Amino acid sequence: MNEENLKYDRGFDKNPQNINRKGRPKKVSLRNAVQEILNKDGKVKYEGKQVVDAGMSESGEYYAVLKLPKEEHLALRFVGIAMSKNESNALRALQHLEYSFDGKPDQRIEIDNNSNEPQYDYSILTDEELETLMKMLDKCEIKK
């Protein structure tokens, strides 16, 4: 055995600068961001540092330009699509929301075991008998 291959000089003890002391970064969750927006009933409060620009438009209405995190921006757009007048897009967005919150419904398949064909218990056969049976069935298989 070559002992050179067993040496490992790249561990944290040799390179402590590679240690992530803050832990693993949190994953961005669109589902959580959408749920947070929906729980607020349309009343959203933003911190002052998120406001990039604010003022009054020519028509006399107040406006604010915000700098949002990506997941919140996507969540707001997603909720906007779900509430839009375009029914097909809204329906797809709502279906996606339902699947992500409640899970996709089970698609069950019913199997009828009450057919007139005989049922076989292959567990009582030995490996050799099963192998012989498989060869015989392969020989009788109908080719399409």
C-alpha cells in the first residue's frame, strides 16, 4: 500500500479559513415566501433600507420603488399571476400553489384479483425451478 496516497493535507486543521462558522446557508423557498405574502392579506410592510425611490406621480398618486430579495419578488409575481384575469395562467398558478402546499393528490390504480385466471404462489419454488419456469415462459412468449 502506498502511504503517500493516505496523506490528506487539505483538512480543516490545516486550512481553518475554509470553515463556515455561520453554518449552512438557508435555502430560498418560494413556497414559504408565497405563504408569508398570503398570510399578510395584502398588507405588506417594508423597511426603509428597501425603499430605493419614493415620490408622487404626475397624476398625484404616491409611489415607492423597492429593492426586494429574489424569493419575495418571485413570490409577489407568482401571487399576481394567480390573481390575474388570464384564467388559464391563474388556474395553473393556483394548481401549483395547491400542489406545493397540500401535495399532489394520490393517483390510485385498482387491481382486480377476482379474475378467472388461476393465481400462483411462486415463493414455494426454488431458484432453479424459477429459472426453468422463466426460460419456459420466454420460449412461449408471443412476439408482436
